[in-house]
Amino acid sequence: MHKLWRLLGRRLLQFLPILVFATFVVFGLLQLVPGDPALALAGDYASAQRIAEIRHEYGFDQPLIVQYGIWLWHAAHGNLGLSLFSSEPVTQLIWDRLPNTMFVAVYALIVASAIGIPLGVLAATRSGTKLDGFVTSTASMGVALPSFWLAMILALQFSLYRHWFPTTGSAYFFTDPVGAISHATLPAIALAVSVVATLARQVRSDLLEVLNQQYMRTLRAKGLSNGAILWKHGLRNVSATLLTLVGLQVNRLFSGAVVIEAVFAIPGVGSLVSYSAINKDFPVVQGVVLVLVLIVISVNLLVDIITALLDPRVAAA
Amino acid sequence: MTTIVQKPALVIAPRRGRAARFLRWMRSDIRAVLSIGFLLALLLISILAPVIAPYPPNDQNVSLLLAPPSAGHWLGTDDLGRDVLSRLIYGAPNSLYASFLAVFVAVLLGVPVGLLVGFVGGWFDEISSRFIDALLSFPPIVLAIAVTGALGIGLTNAMLAVGFVFAPFLARLVRAQTLVVKSALYVDASRGFGASTPHIIWRHILPNAIQPVIVQVTLALAVALLAEAALSFLSLGVQPPAASWGGMLARAYNYIEIAPEQMYAPGMAILLTALAFNALGESMRVALDPTMKRR
């Protein structure tokens, strides 16, 4: 048990600087705006008094590091400011929309893992065959496919023509699970395709590397069946990388979700951030970027800890 | 994978010089030839757009809105009566410019930082690497959107943002390469002969660390193209009336029920160009990797 706590402590310590730097980048976004950040935050129609208030409130008259401190203090207390447009608290705006984004992203991740990982295993175990060639070339196609274009084609074919799925919007999973799933299916598929391609390629090359190791020949010489070799030795050896790989897809899914949400008119944080960026609603932009990067970092931390717990070598190190 | 080199070629090839070697490589890698051909054609189309486009890109024919393909308009017209084929052709230079600008920015920021971090090492490396990790934790498109919003929307700003978002990937790669090369014997030898640090970085580390960067840069062109399309689709990139493939898709999306055929051509253009960049990158990875060469 002591060991576990030490491990957790060490991982947390490693992630702390990443967290600090990431929050600093989010804070720094406002500094990229040409001109006075107070003007940017006040919006176009603010009075001189309001601008002075903002300047004081955010500490823009103080050194940068103090400003960062003030911002971080507010953010840590759940105060991300008010939207310049609706005057709603940014945390509320994000809280309302985040479930929609998360639902589609998790759905897509499940679909992508369920298809991509077996495809990669299949291609690796039959490497050099036509099947492998098919998987590999389909995967290169999947990586180059603009996901929002695929989303448009799916929307046209399966909701406008065939009415299998609703075209736009979303439903809350806990009150209307069937509606939520049917709303999220096409977006999740569109989002999953490039992840399927990435997973299949990576799993194929990782597994191939393991299967081509010297000890594999020994196992075969020992008389082990191909299935046993694959399950007991091949997949076990790639399982740690697999988890890391799946974890790394989370930030790609959020990236994709922004565009996919626009196509299916899903009220998620992706459509919120692009809409707010166009309208120069900076507190909202900063808020969404902060929340998403915090989720990504937490997932990576979690994956890191689980990998460490699964791998006796890492746990001992 | 594909090379089954006959014995005679093996003997003769080194004597024939570069042209012959290049020809042999082309014969052995059809995929690379196709993608280079496609990209050169695209470049030519971009340069000659005013000559080969049947109509000016913003010419409106108000009597012909959202028309299906016809003899006069091979790919039909859009919602403002503009010729889709012409806009597709005029979109090519914008898309290529965008991809190259983003990757150029990424190289300009990422390579020197990676070299410096890898070369200096120590606590500087520790801190910088955590910072790079932090940047890599951001969902790329989301960060690009935020940076574009801060800088002001438009194609150039959007691509500066995408370049900024890509830079840490390159920095991490170059850092890792630099660490490997730095400890090589010939670097020690060079230092022993009294070579200066800039000389060592320039003459030894950069050339040896750059190979995987060349591959990644080619692959990054595809990602940049897709990012440009996505940002233009969200109207953060190319601003109307300028033509861009992503922007054309955004317009097509608005009329998806009336004129669904509008979305196929721009989407195909993006897909094929991204495929070509990726294929070229993969071929270069094979061609540059010394362990995969079978001569």
C-alpha cells in the first residue's frame, strides 16, 4: 500500500509542472490579443469606467506574473468570468454543454477502440497478406479523410435520405438514453474514423514488433499454438502501450468534436468555443480551453497510473 | 516491402549516378511517383488558376443558383451562382499556401527549440520538456481556434496558429534526435579538434537530426491541410469571398438538402491532397530509413 501511495505521489509531482504550464498557456491566450486585454475583455460597447474596473479586477495594471496569479486564483475557485455576450458565468455555459461533448467523445472512443484494435491485431497477425494490405491502405485513407466531410455525407445518407437517425441536436443521456444514443451515433462514427485508422496502424506496428522478437521463435519452437502466442505473449506485451495510445486519442477526439458539433448542431463545448472565438468572447474561449486541457491531463495521469499498476517493471522503478 | 531487386541492378546501380538511382527509386515506388505527380499538378493548377479556370472565382450568374453540373458549369454553380469548378481551382493556391505556411511556422519554432533543448540538456531540458508536454496536452484544433480568435480571424492568422500548435511535436522530435546524436563519438572527436558549439550544431547535429523531421514535415502538411479546411469550415480561416475548399464545404452544408452534390468535389480535393502528402511522407520514411534500404 505504501508503494502505491509513493507511486501516486510521484506521478502527481510529475504532472504538476505540466498543469502549471498548461494553465499559463491558457492565461497567456489573452496576451496574444493585439492591444489592451482590458478592452478585449470589456467588449466593444463598454464604458470607460467599466474598462477601468476590469483593468483593476484582473490586475492588468500589475506585472504579468501577478495577473496570472489572480487569474489562477479565480479559476481554481470556479470563477472563469462572465461571457461578454450573454453575461452568463462561463462555468455555467461550459457545465451545460460539456455532457453533450463528452458523450459523443466517449461513444466515439468506444466505437474506435472496438473496431481499430481488432483490425490492427488482425493486420499484424496476417502481415503481408491481402487483408493486411487492405487494412493498411484503408487506414491511410481514414487518416486523410476530413471528418466533417464524412459527417456531412453521413448526415445526408442516413438522416436526410433514410431517416435512420435525427439530423441535428442532442439529448441528455440520463433522461433519454435512447434519444441520446441515436442523436450521437452519426457524430460518433464521423469522429471515430480517424481514430480507428490511427489505432489500427499503431496496434499493427507495435504488435508486429513484438511478434518479430527472438523469443517468439523460441515460443513457436516450444510448440505453442499461434493463438496462445498472440494472447499470452503478444497482446500482453502491447497492452500497456495500447492503454497509453487510447489515452492519447482523447485530445484528438476533442479536436474533432469541435467541427463535428458544428455539422450536427450539437450544443457542446466545441461549438461554444468556435462561436466564441469568432465573436471575440475571450472569457468563454479561455474557459473551454482550460476545461478541455484539464480533462486531457487528468486522463493522461490516470492512464499513466493504471499502466504503472499493471506493469511490474514500472511499479518497481 | 515491394523491392525485389534483380542482381544486375545491384551491381550497376552505384555506377550510374543520381539520375539512374532516382529512376530506379521511382520504378520501385509507384505510390511516391503518383503523389509527387498529383502535387506537382496541383501546384501547376495553383499557379495557372487565372488561365485555366473557366470563370473568375467571384463571377455570379444570378439566373443560375445551385445548378447541377452541366456543359457550361462542369461541377454546377453554388448558392451565389458562382462556378464551382473555378472556385475549386482558385481554392488550390489558398490551401497549399495555408499548409506550407503552417508547417513553415512549425519548423521555424520547433526545430531551433528542439535543438537547443536537446543540446543544452540538464534542468533546462527538464523544464522545457514539461512545457512541451503541456502544449501537447491541448486538443490541437481547439488551441488553434483559441489562438486564431485572439490574433483575429483570417487565413494567415489561422495558419500561424496551426503552426504554433504543431511546433511542440517537432520540438520534441528534434530534441530526442539531438540527444542521440550529441553523444555520438564523432561529435566528441570534433570537439576534441577544437570545434565551436555552433559549428558542432550546424555541421553535425542538425544534418543528422533532420531526417525524421523531413518525414514529419511532409506528414504535417496533410494535417495542416485538414486543419485549414476545418478552420475555414468554421469560418475562422479563409474569409469570403476568397475561395477555399473548407469554405466551399461550409456553403455546401447550408444547402445540403437542395443541392447535395455541391459537397463532393471540395471534399474529394481535400482528401486526395491529404492522401498525397501522407503517401509522400510514408515513402520518404522508407527511402530515408537506412535500416529499411535493401540494395
